[in-house]
Amino acid sequence: MKKKLFFVCTGNTCRSPLAKVLAAAALARANVTDWVVDSAGMQAFSGQSASAGAMAVAREMGLDLSLHQSRLLTEELLAEADLVLVMTRTHKQALLSAAPQAASKVYVLKEFVGEDGDVADPFGGGPAEYSHAARELEGLMPRLVEKLAK
């Protein structure tokens, strides 16, 4: 049975959808097939498309977010997940305060790959902010794939 990885941000329209498509592409390139990648948001309104900035930067990277629909991270989704990678320490604190039973599977993305800090939120920014966030996420993928392949 495949393991399930969820990327989680605030609204599930920028960072977590970008992380999802970047990770899926990186895992496919590395022929790591035992993980399914998905995304959700801590405060998401279900059914929203990815932000225009996220879609544009994904397109520039050869990735497609056109079918993305945001969704709220629910207790059911959390229970399904084998690993939950959030974008900020604040996301982790909020998630663990609401669901302490998930402590063994919730990490800040950068923490999981051996770095410090948060992934900057491009929401409301221009193309430069979205490009920066996407490149930051892309730079974390090799170490993520390495860890998931073990």
C-alpha cells in the first residue's frame, strides 16, 4: 500500500499546491513510487483554484496546477496521512495543538529536510514573490526525495 504525504499551508492555493506538484515530479523522476502526494490548507475554503501567481510560476516550471481545488485539512485527511509537511512553525504549532495525536508525523518542511525556518508565503505578492517561493520549494525537493526513498 502506498504511503500518503500531505503538504499543508494556510489557504491551499499557493505553497502547498506548488509543493505537491514539485514533489510529485521529483519523486517520479527519481522513480520513487511508494508515495502519493496531496495538499490541504489549515484555513482553506474548499473548491478554490490555485492562485494566479502559483499557476503562472508552475507553468513556467513545466508543471500544471489548472485542476487544483483547495480543501481544508480535516481530521479524516490527517488520519489518512503518513507524513504531513507544513510550511511554517506556526502551522505546526496550530496543527499539533488541535491534533496532538499527529505529533509523530507532522513536520515543518524545512525541518524535515534538515534546514531551519519557514517557506515564505507569496500570497498577495507579485510574480517575484511567487517565483521565490517556488524556487525555495524546488530547492528542498532533492533532500525530500532522498528521505522518502529510504
